Amino acid sequence: MNEKPKTYDFKEREEHWRKFWEEKDVYRFDEDSKKPIYSVDTPPPYVSAEHLHTGHIMSYSQAEFIVRFKRMQGFNVYYPMGFDDNGLPTERFVEQKYEIDKSKITRKEFVELCLKETKLGSQNYRDLWRSLGISVDWSKTYSTINKLSQKIAQWSFLDLYKKGKIYKTKMPTLWCVHCQTAIAQADLEAEERKSKLNYIEVEVENGEKLTFATTRPELLPACMGISVHPDDKRYKRLIGKKAKLPLIGREVLIFGDETVDPKFGTGAAYFCSYGGAEDIEWLHRHPEVESFHILGPNGRFNELGGKYAGLKVSEAREKILADLKTSGALVKQEEIENVTYVHERCGTDVEYISTEQWFIKIVEAKDEFLKRGKELNWFPKKMYRIYEDWVKSLKWDWCISRQRYYGVPFPVWYCADCREIILPDKNDLPVDPTADKPKKGCLKCKSSKIKPETDVFDTWMTSSLTPLIGLRLVKEDLWEKLYPENLRPQAFEIIRTWLFYTVVKSYYHFKGLPFKDVMISGHGLDEKGRKISKRLGNYIIPDRIIEQFGADALRYWATGAKLGGNMRWNEDEVKKGKRTVTKLWNAARFVFDTVGSAIPATVPALEEADLWLLHNLNKTVHEATAYFEAYEYSLARNEIDDFFWKIFTDYYIEFVKHRVYGEDKKSKEVAAYTLYNAILTLVKLYAPIMPFITEEIYQEFFKERSKTESIHLSNWPETVKEWHYPEKKHREFQKVLSVIDAVRAYKTQNGISLGKEIEGFTTNKKLTSEEKEFIQKTQRVKRITCAK
RNA sequence: GGGCGCUUAGCUCAGUUGGCUAGAGCGACUGGUUUACACCCAGUAGGUCAUAGGUUCGAGUCCUAUAGCGCCCACCA
């Protein structure tokens, strides 16, 4: 036997096992295996270096507990890793980091910076996942900007275009004036704000005055008309008449419109191009109104804004309100709470600007998406509600074009002469239309004058294809087996984006589901229960924690919240994890130092205490397995902890010490059998949660008797028939335990060390002579007496 | 405005189909060098399970209202 180290140096040992797993390729997906496959659609994290915090640790660990469990259950686990690096999040990150002035940098230079940051960022993640012990197959990685992802995203575009699910049109769309791009409904965030409701008076052609109320007075120059409810007695007679706008002087018509709520404000509303969705709808209902737009893509009023041209929205608001006040048209202002939509990436107020964009039809198929969503297995179940609410509230088709640089380009050219759309052959993908030329010119007019589409895809256009991208990393005959995938783990905030869009794609491309089970994790919160955010600066740096307590300890913390629940940061829980690591190590060492060479190969005749222990072990295995199956890793951990701390170490190890150090060879052998199996099973049960210490113990003590290279490739424990202990006997043993507790309490309360032998102890429980003997030996009491 | 969730010991949280004399860890206090472990062990104190009703032989657990907190959703300009 080689000499065993006295203490477990987690820093040195964890690094040792990281290297070991890499060298032995323990987590490699075996493409030739006959075992059943378990595939995971791993969330590709956004690459931006400052972002890593304990929230990420929590959600990735939680998914990984399940993955490791499945691997030990005998599945051929496919667990790739992606990095989401294209799109706005990265652009914003780069802009901020380098304080970029977009007018002073070329598109090419900018993209190069993005690529550089992307590389740095993904390396950061990689390092963190590695130190955490995330068991992905690192030979199966992708990034959402790489060639493969571009190819699949562009293929998706072509396929959906062919199927009539994609269209291009000019219409008012959600627009971010800061990022200067169109965005999608899913990119919106609602913000409740206090603002002012402004009452503005106009002059009607018959000489009457009419007052309407608005929160967006700055759009006055773009007012297209005023509406009142057609049955509103106060205003009925004004319908069809003209009103003169203050400051502007232009005349607009007064309409009857049932959507106007007579109870809000004055019961009269003005409609502009565009203050919001209701304005757009209003204009749809009134095609006779010739609309024009005063807001440019940069968020400033254009020349149609008259004297307000060149002003930003907020500046114009102030100016116009001041002018209205001076002119007397602003008759009243009142405080109001309303909801404003901002772009979730930058917090800028969203505007509606009429531009030409590409869309995927999603509104028309809401019912289908609801049905598909219901077919998924949601863990926890209630998360389906978020999906359902979202799909039901869909109002706009998915705008997939972004007027940005760093993204997957549209595989589209236009004929400069006849404006026909020219698409590449799918075998030529990926293409960059700004650099590549279509093989043939325009098929319609034969012109060879070509203009490229310069927009790039919304980042979700690519991310929604991760199940497809993932399977392309393995050989082709496995593709069918990997789709749909078994598991999609993800956070709840991106149900409306990542999850929903993936379902959309899968349905439109294949009429199927992209995965079977969905595992939704909650938020990581700071120790005060607040969301972790840049603004609060309340990040906990995972590297520091791993350095200080070890990866196992940090992972242990991640078991603390039930699936889907938010979890506070709590360093005490990490410490508890570390204590568990130490305790496991010591318990294992005890077993092997004392009985390591005395373990019988077959099941011996078990004594009462052994049966009691093994029976409890059976129960623990049974329950922990069921919990893991149900994605309830936290309840599984509770079960395992209880068994380990309370039953195994606090009682059983104390029970067998006299046997282990005693002369009775037979009895020692039976104890050895029990201890060996208990430790081996425990270590396996803990393996998904704490892969390092369990590997250490496995390699140190069990490797010789086992053929598998790593504990993580060994079999998940099962219950053992021979360990069954009738419930009645189990109850009798509880009686013995209660006497033991009484002895312990007696000693403690009298300041006597538990190790010191006492002369006698009297109990009112009835005990057999074997039971008495057991208590006497294990608790160091010379004589137990039963009171009448 | 609609929906969902939470409210259990000083703190962080378990409590699965109603049976608990309500649990754990941390913290507090007391005692202890048990031939694994002081990163430990034993013990003590501490809760009318947010509030008010109801169903039931029995409710932390089910129902109804109320309050506080959190989240998701929502075009009332």
C-alpha cells in the first residue's frame, strides 16, 4: 500500500483531477458506443468578461448535477459547450470597454475588436468551467459566430424563406435610437415610471375648444389626428371637423374611434406617428390619413419637425412643453404612473420608426407554439406559465434584422436594377454578401448589378438553433439520435427568447420539438437577496471562492436552492460544503486505515447494527435516485447529507469502533463489509455534486477493486436485497438508539467525556441482553440496568 | 390591471399526496483531547408555521379573504 496523505489538500488535488480527467478523456462523448444517449443543449453563455458571477455558477452547476447523474446511470452523455458571442451584447460590451466612437472606426476594425474580446471572454468561461469541474466534452465546442453556426443560421433563413415564413417589409418597428437598430418584442423591458399627463387644448374649426391628454407631447408635430369615442356625448358633434394644432398650425381631423376610453384623461386622444403601438394601429384603421415621420433613426427630429428639427426626443419634449405653456395651450398637467418600454440591452426608451426589416411570422402560429410548449416536460412545472403568458402576449412578428456589424450576415443580395431578392445556394453557405458575390446574377432581369444586404441577424436567430449546431459536431449517422435532445437547461429570464425561438425554429423546420425536458433555474441573488447586477456591483467572484474553499464546496452551495428557486449568496453554505469534503475524506480514511485489508468478497452474516445501517443506506439510495430523476438535486443532497452525517458518522462509526479495533476477526470482517459498502455508495451518491473529493477517495481506496477509470464512469448505486431489514426490527433498533441518546445526554450533562467508561446507567426501556451488551460496548457503560 | 410565487426558530432555508410532540445548518449558550475528523462530538435554549375565517376526527400542509415582499405579463393615450 502506498502511503496516504494525512489531510486533503483541495487546491492541489482538485487541479490534479482536472488534469486527470482531461488526460483520460473521461467526459468524451463516445460516438461508437451502443449505450443509450443522453444529450444536453448546453446554454452558450454570452461572452463578456466582466459578467461571471455566482449566478452562473448556480445554474451551470445545477444542470451539471443532472448530467453527471445520467452519466453514472449508464447513459452515453452528449454534453457540448457553446459560446454565444455574436450580436448586440458583445457589441455593447466592446463599445463600452474601448469607449468607441462609431463614426471613427470602420466596420472591419470594429468586428475585429469584437472577435478579439470574444476570444478572451470564451477563454474566461472555459477556465471557470474547468475549475468548477463542469463535465463537458471540450472537443465538442462551437461559437455562435463561427462558420458552422453561420452556415446553419443562414440555412435556417433560406429554409424559412422558402417555406414562406419570412418576409421583408417596411413598417413602423421597434427601434432603439441608441443602438440604432430595429429590435424585437422580446428585447423590450417594461419600466414603470412617474410621468406627466399633459392636457393640451386645440381649436376646432367651429370655434369650440377641445382638450386631449397625452404623455408624449413632443410628438405634436407628428400628430395625425384626434379621436374621441363615437358615443361620447360631449364630443360627438365634433367628429369629422378639423382642429388646429397649437404651435404647429397644421389642421387635423377629429375621428370617432371605439378604442378611445371616455374615462381616461378628457376622453379625447391624439395620435401621432408614432408614440406607440396604439398609434400604429390607429393609422392602420385610418389609411386615408397621409402620415409622415419626424423621428430619425438617430433619435432626433428631422426637418419635418419644423422648428424642433435636430432635437432629441427628450429635448423636444421640454421645448414643446415650454412653448405650449407660453401659448396657453397647455391647460393642465398631472402626475401619472405609466409603463415605458426600454431596450433591455441599453435601457434606452424604445421608439417606433418606419423602416424596412425582415420578419419571421410568429403571431399567426401562436396556437401551435402554445401546443408545442405544452408538450415539453417542464421542471419545475410552473415555468410553463411564463412561456404561455409570453406566447399569448405576442403582438409583433419576430424582427430578425439588425442594423449592426457583429453578427451573422443575411445571405441576401438585391438586384440593383429590378430589386429582386437574390439568394445563395445552400451548398455555398456561409456567405458574406458584402464580400461574396452570388454565382449567378439576377435571375429575373439578368442584370449583374448587385447590392448586398448589409443587415445582420438578431443574435437569437442563431441561438435558436443550438440543438442543430450541437449535433453537427458529431458524425452524421448520430444526428437523428441527438434530435430532439434530452435536456435543455436554462434560466427563466430567457424563456421568451431562447426557449421560445428554439421551439419556433424546430416547429417551422421539422414540425417537431427541439428537446424533451426543460430544466429552468432561478436567479443568483446577493447575500441581501437582491439581484446581482452591474449597477449594484454586488458580484461575488467565483474564482476567489474556488481558491478559498474549493470547487466542491462552491458546487455544494449550488445545491442549496430547489430547481427554479432564487438563491442567495451564502458563504456559510460554501463552508458547509468544505466541511463535508473534509468529513468525507476523514471517514474514508478511517475505514481504510482500520479495515482496508479485511474486506470480505461475499456478503457475510450481518449483525443488527450492520443491517440497520445498510437498510438506511438502501433507503438513501432509493430516495436520492428518485430525487435526481425529478431534477430535485437539492432534496437528494439533503437525503445524502442526513445519512452521512447523522446515521453513518455520528452513530455507525462509533458503533463499530470496538469491533474494528477488537479481537473478534469475524465481527471485524462484517463491520469491514458494511463500512466499505457504505463509503463506496456514499461517495458515488455525492459524486454528481462534489466530483473532486469523490474522485480522490475513489482512486485512493477503491480503484484497485474496480475496473472503471474514474468514479464518474462507474455505475450509479442500486439498492441491495440482502440489506433489507424488516420494519419491525428497524423500530426496535430505534429504541436502542433512544437509550444511547440518553446515555450521551447523561454524560454530557455531567461533564463526563463520552469516551470515559461509566459504572452504570439505568433506563426505563425494556432491553434484551444483546441490546444491553451492544449499548455497554458502544457507549462505554459497564452495566445497563432496566428499571421496572 | 391580470397572473405566479414567497411569508416556518436571531439568520438562511427543508417540510412531496393533510397525522409533528414542527426540522436542519449557521449563530447563542453548556460540556467534551471519543485510537477518522475541534473543518469534530454531545447537549441546552429558541417558533401560537404572516393575519382572519372555513373544510376535517385532525391543517405549516387543503379552501376563501387580507396584508407585506418578489417576479412575470399588460397599448389606455
